[in-house]
Amino acid sequence: MKHGFVKVAAVTPKIKVADPHYNAKEICKEIETAAERGAKVIVFPELCLTGYTCGDLFLQELLLAQALEALSEVASATEGSDALVFVGLPIIKKHKLYNVAAVLQDGEVLAFVPKRHIPSYAEFYETRHFAPGNLLPEPFFYEEREVPFGTDLLFQVDAVQGMTVGCEICEDIWVPETPGTAHALAGATVIVNLSASNETVGKDVYREMLVKSASAGQISAYIFCSAGEGESTQDLVFGGHNMIAENGIVLAQAKRFATGAIYADIDIHRLCHERRRMSTFGENAREHGILLVHMEQEETIVERSFSARPFVPDQTGEREKRCEEILSIQSYGLKKRLEHTGCQSAVLGISGGLDSTLALLVTARAFDMLGLARDKITSVTMPCFGTTDRTYDNACKLARLLGTTLREVDIKEAVNVHFKDIGQDVDCHDVTYENGQARERTQVLMDTANQTGGLVIGTGDMSELALGWATYNGDHMSMYGVNAGVPKTLVSHLVRYYADTCGEEALRTLLLDVLDTPVSPELLPPVDGVIAQKTEDLVGPYELHDFFLYYMLRCGFEPAKVYRVACMAFVGIYDNDVILKWLKVFYQRFFAQQFKRSCLPDGPKVGSVALSPRGDLRMPSDACARMWLEALEEL
């Protein structure tokens, strides 16, 4: 349970209709297996002790009495376990029959949660047998002990901060105003649904959409457990379509028409972070009954996977769709800025690297949208001490292939004069040597923009901004930064997508070579004509830093949790000590370099993480990093 990870299970046993004792034995076996696996919330289907398809047998006192006896057997089987177990059965209260979930833990029945919405349409006729459940919990006597009985009842777990469980039953998720929504507004971060949802053609897709939507709207984990094999097939078939979702993402899903269990590790702390971040969540908070539940603090064996590249979709189709959408956002943002300023020209510094390549592609696309000739784009190459033939040639070829106006300004002489003016030794390759070149390039671009009446288009990406890997008032500055919201790990995919879809073989070949070029600012002299200054050798792998950035900002993970999931995501790629080394560098640079982000030029947000001081990141430039770095020293 460390870091908020909790293992949960949805279990569909093979049952026999109207045989509660047989069903209890099968349920007990499944509880034992799930508990051994480490599950702390175990959910079974609706009316699973009797079978959902008993029909008018629900009016038989013998069945109802044996269901209660079977419940006692199941409760006894939970003794010694602190897992919360939800089991469905029919219960009589005040001469009415209710479809309920019994909530069990450590040998006891903690409560009964009745189904609120009783369907009576199409193949369903539950109102023939069952009454709608009461909202506010009422006392109910079970085995000479008073337990709460009501829909608006939550189970607050002491072992995990923020973990509160609410329950609804089947039809409750299909209605406009669900009990689960009320539970979430009252504080539930986990919603369980005991269901008996039969199969018809296409229903599984709709059901999955409901579960994903419920978990997203409620910012909750949602455990949906449905009836399966053993239910009567007189008129219906039940496929055991179990799902575990978290904030709109399905973490685990059962193969239909099979019995058994699915497991997932839900992240309670991430859900709590998301609710705190979403200021509109909880505006209509509800009051519910709260039952405190004790669980032992145990380490969850996390089997959940984490993508090493959270900004990049794994599936090719989804990745291509994402690339097209981002290129559209970037180009539409620039299009609007050009329209608003009345500028019909643009100026870019092109280096033959990925970032400036992407910025030029976006600018060309924006000009196409405006119906402007691409020769109004001035592509400026500014060779200096570190420029290599490869990057220089690629920059020039790209400018020509895209139909832009190429201008070359060799800045060596200007930089040498500047160094002489300030007394900088040209053989001292320190930060002044590097930044002097970057600022000279920016001056050239700004003045060229004045000459052409255009905008200077920024090329720096979000990963560089996160690390402060930009020269203050050098490449840090522009008039509109089209790449400001794009992480480095996504830049290459955008360029590759453009290469694959441009339909021009010469351009495609060039872009592929740019993709194969090491990332470098080229501010130090090359060695034997080869790039000597490789960015990732200095600040660390960008795929690690993008990973750190995502889980720190988007998910609010503490340093130890970022490190933990990074070790899982990059197993076999980086050693743990290497991950820790660069994670320390990330926090050091992220805090120390905020002053550069505090005065960023405008640029479009493209994803759920952004660093604009006017938008997503309102961070003081002089915030202290001590707590974050000390937390890493304790690992």
C-alpha cells in the first residue's frame, strides 16, 4: 500500500442457480485465492449467492433462508483477512425483498448496501421481486447484531490515506444520476459494482464505455464485476464481463464467456491528486454514512505497468492520430498569431536539429493554412564554432525543399568581436563561450524579423524548458514558441510522422537523417568533423527526464514514487543507480531554472502537461528544492 497502490480483484465464480451453499463454497475458494494474491478489495457479481436468474424462486422462503446461511459461511471464510469483500444476495427487510451487496471483512458482515435502481424493461423484471433500496443507512439486525443497511454508505480505510470505498449494483451505473456519483462526491475514491449484465451484440462496447466514463467523471477507481457461467441460459447469456478502470483508463478486463478473477493495482494517491487539481470536483459534495475500516499496512506487490514514454502512445494508429492533432494545434496557434499581428512573414533559426526542423515544418503548415507563399518564411542558418557539415547541409536542404527563403549569417566574426569587447578568451570553452553564440544568434533573428516585418518563431521544446537547457535571452527567447508544449520524446515522432506522410521522397530522406542526428546545441568545436557536445551526455537521457516530468507534474508523485515507477518502467534499460542519478539532476535543474520559465514567450499547450507561467505552472522562481532532494537521499 506504499505510495497509494492497492491491489483489487473482480471475481466471477461458476455457480449453480438456486444453490446458495454450493455457490458459497465456490466463492470461499475464490476469496482465499484473491487474498493470497494480495487483493484488498474483492468484488463478486450481483446476487451471486443464489444466482441472478432465480426468477420467482426469489419468493421462496427456503431460498432466502439458505442464502443467509450461505452468507454466514462466506463471512467465516474471510476470518483472518482484512480485505473488503462484496458479495450479492437477496435480503428481507420490513417485509420487502432487497437486492443487496453484503460487505464482509475478517469474519464479519460490516453492512448491507441495497440496489437503488430496480429495472423493469426489456429482459429485466426485477420490480416483480425487489424494492428500491433506502438512501440513508438504517440499523438492520443480522445474527443478533446491528449492522447498517443503506445505499449512501461508505467504507473508509485507515491504512491508505484517501481510500474510501462506495458500492452500487448493476442498473445503478446505467441511470443518469448514479449512486456512484453521489458516493464520489461524498469522498469515495473506489466504486464497486456488483452486476448481472447479460450479453447482446455490441453491449460489451457500450458497457465498457459506461465504466470508463463513470471512472473518469468520478475521478475514481471503478471495479465492475458481472455474472457469468452457471446463470440460467433459459433466455439470456451472461458473459462475466469484468473490468477495473481508473479515471477513464481500463487497467484490467476479463475475457468474456469465462470464469475467474482479474486483478489491478489502483493508485489512490494519484486519484486524490487529480481531485485536488480539478478545482470543480466536489462542488456539490454529498453527506454519506461513513464506516471506518481497519487494514494492516502492507507492501503491495505492484504488477501494474508504466509506459517508459508516457507522452507517446504505444499503438501506431493512436500515435499517428496524436501526431496529426499536435501538428494541427501548433500550426493553428501560429496561424492565429500571424493573423492577429498582421505579419505575413516569419523568421526561424535552423540548425539541422530536430527542434528547429519541427518548428519549420509547423510554420510551413501555418503559412499553407493562411494561403501565404512559403518564401515569406526566412530560414536563417548561423554557422559558428560548433557547426558540423552534416547539420549545416541538412538545414540548408530543408529550407530549400520546403520552399522557404534561405539566409546564411556566419556569426563567427561577430562572436569573436564580442569576446574581444568583454575580454573573453576564445580558447576558454566555458558557459560564456557557449551562451555568447546563442545570444548572437537570437540577435540576428530578431533584427532579421525587423527587416522583414515578421515574427521570430521559437524552436525550443518543453523538455528543454523543464531542465532550463536554454540560454537566457538567447534561444530561450522568441515571439511565438510553437514547440513550447511538446516534450522531446514526442518531437522525433512528430518529425517521423511528417516524413511518412509528406509524400515527397527527398524531404522524407532528409527528415530521416535529421532524426538520426545526435541532439546537440553545437556550441563547442567538433572533433574530426563530428558533433562533440551531446546534450544527453551532459543533462541525462531525455526519455528519463520526460518520464520524471510527467509523473511529477501530471500525477503529483513524490520523488520516491517517481523513482519507484521509473525503475519498473526502465527495467533492463537503465540501472536503478543511473535512474536515481538523473532524477536528482532533474529536480535540481527543474527548481533552479524556473526563472527562465517565468518569462516564456507565448506558445500553444498541446497536452496535459505544460510549463507556461500564464497557464499550468504557477511556480515561484525562487522555490526551494531541499525537501525533494532530501527525499531522494533517503532512498
